[in-house]
Amino acid sequence: MDEVSPRRRREVIDALRRGTVPANGLDLLAVGLDRFQGAVEEELTAVSGGGAVVKAVRGEYGTGKTFYTRHLAENALKRGFAAAEVQISETETPLHKLETVYRRITESLRTASVAPSAFRSVLDAWLFNLEDDAIAADPGLADGLAADLAAAVGDLLDRRLAEVSAKTPAFAQALRGYHAAVEAGDAASADGLAAWLGGQPHVGASAKRGAGIRGDLDHFGALGFLQGLLLILRDAGHPGLLVVLDEVETLQRMRSDVRDKALNALRQLMDEVDSGRFPGLYLVMTGTPAFFDGPSGVPRLAPLAQRLATDFGTDSRFDNPRAVQIRLAGFDRASLEMLGGKVRNLYAAGAADSERIHHLVGDDYLVELAAAVTGGLGGKVGIAPRIFLKKLVGDVLDRVDQFADFDPRQHYALTLAREELSPEERNAAGGAVELVGAATSVDDVDIEL
């Protein structure tokens, strides 16, 4: 394994111990994603050049949709993109309220060097670059009056935002106000206007009044603000923005009128992307097959269904990774064991006695543990990765690392407690949840060879 920093290793291992997808370092764990890599590189290159991409990722629970999108975000960040992940929910982030979606984008915005929220740092970087461009056009401004430089930056700002101003003049007006507040050292007004530009409601009236704006962002202005954000990112040195709309299938649980509004908002977003309004946007949505194919999902809106339609009738080996919709096949036993090996090796690389870890948690043990976990989940390998890795790290590797006389074959019996399982995992386990721990070791679990 290539050299990995202790911090990066710790962050990945800690997340797996909690049973969550790591925020970073996913390249260390990726299994089975090579078939998408070529298309992803092509799409990121197209977006960097001013294009736009919409991608739908489908898969059942446990197939790795969140892992895939975060791995994609890591690739984008390495190229200089900004990235944002938005969890769609009925109460917190309803998809039909695009002003809320935009606010979640700015709240979760991150770059390779700045964690969420990177929105304010992007604004400041953009203004800094505007000043550089203004001085490059007129070098005399560097040693002239500050007022002259501020005026030149304001003129340049107006020209850069001309297209956005035509549809959403308030965005450009707020940016001018933000620039003026920064130049004047008025921190309160600058903070308020930055929040307003980020879509935050309930911004103080004095800050908005000073910039000549009023009201809050609404559904119709959200797309204009997104367009402005993309322009700012580009001028701040970021060639694109990756936006992930995660768990879009939650729309199926909403009231029918709300669901239809959300589906229409999704169609509107796709149409705006296709029209060329959002150069530099890579929009990804994730959902289950039931959402994309079922009566309570995409098929309810024929225009949206037509845009997302993809043929999955052939063998999954021949799926087109360039298609608007891609499917994740999930894990089989071989890939689950391979993933376990990657995690074991990553853990051992930072342990005091790596040789002992490799000896006691060898490949043969990983085969047995994978069999035990999937057996406890009704044989459904596809939903096993999360709990498999949680058990591997927290129950086995941690103990081997900390206790010199611990041997997982002798001292560890797999248990799957109901409270540690997700609803999908509980359904798969059925009534066997309490029975899994009856085995005295993983050797007691039958393995199909």
C-alpha cells in the first residue's frame, strides 16, 4: 500500500468503526469502480471546459451510492472543483423548494483546501482575483487611490455578472454591496450580505438596506443564484462545481402533490442544464431502482422519465458508463472480501505490530467473517459492507491491536444487535438477529463454497 498519512488513515478507520462512509480517503477503499473511471474523467474534463453534466446513480440500499458519489467528489476536488452534498428530505431539504436546496449547497460547499462551508472563502478569493485583474488591466491602480481601485473592481464586477444580472439583478447588487462593505471594513454588513448571497433567510434588514436589496431568496431566484455561484467559482479558480442530491428516493414518501412538485423541480433543473445555463455544473442524483422505475417515482412525470430513461436490459457487465443513468451492482462475496483486505492492510500499516494483525486477521479469516456477517443478514451480500467493516474494525482489528492475547478465532463470537442495524439490515436479518451470536466463533457458521 502506498504511504498514507497517519491523519488520513485515522479518519478513514474512525468512520468505518462508527459504521459511516468516510468523508475523505475513499480511494483507499474503492472496489469495483474502475469501470466508471474513464467516463468520469471525460465528464469532468467536459465540465472543466464549460460544459455541464447530469448523472443519475441507481442502486439498492448497501450498493455504495454514497461511497460512489463521495469518491467522485474526491476526484473532482483533486481537479480543483468545488463540491457540495445535499441530503434530500421531506422536512429539512424538500426538493421542490429550490431556495432551500441552494442554501444547502452553499452550507456544504467545500474545496480541496477549505472544509464546509467554503462559501465565504470563495467570495473573498473571487474579490481578490477581481482586484488582480483590474490592476493587470491598469497597473497604475496598484499605487493609486483605494477609491479608484474599488471603482475599477466594481466596473469589472458588473461586466462579469452581466449575464446573471439580466435574470437575477439582486445577486449582482448584493455582491456589489458585499464588496463595498469589505472595502469599508463594515464586518456586520459584509457578514449579513454573505449570508444573504448564500441563501440564508432572516438576514438583518440594515445589511440588505445598505446594499439596496430586500426580501429573501425564493424558488424562482434560486436558479439565478446558482448561476451566479458557478461564475464566482470559475473566476475564483475552480473550473466547476459537483452537486450531489443524495437519497432522492425519499420523494416517494411525500404527499402526492409535494412529490409532483419535486419531480417537476428536478425536470426543470435538468432542462436548465441542457439549455447551457449552468456551465461548470456536474449534477448527480442518487436513488433506488424503485424511485427511477416505480409508480411513485420518476414515471409519474413523463418528461422526466424520458430524460432519465436508460436501457438496463443487458448484462450489467455491458452497462454504458456514459449514459445519463448508471447502476451500481453492489457487492458479491469476492468484492466484500477484497474490501476487507484493503481495510485490514490500511489498519495494519499504522499498527505497532502489523505482522501480528496480518497473521491473526489473514485472508482466510476475512472469508469466514464475511460469510458470518452475510449469513446473519439472510445471505444478502449487497447490504453487508457497512456492518461487515464496522465489525472488522471495531470488534476484531481494534482488539487484536490492543490485546496481546486476543485471538479472534478463540475469543470472538459475531453478534448483530438490533439497535446497531439500519432498518434495511434488520429486514434482511429478520428474526435471526438475536441468534447470530449463538455461534461460539466464526468457524461455527456454515460457508457455501
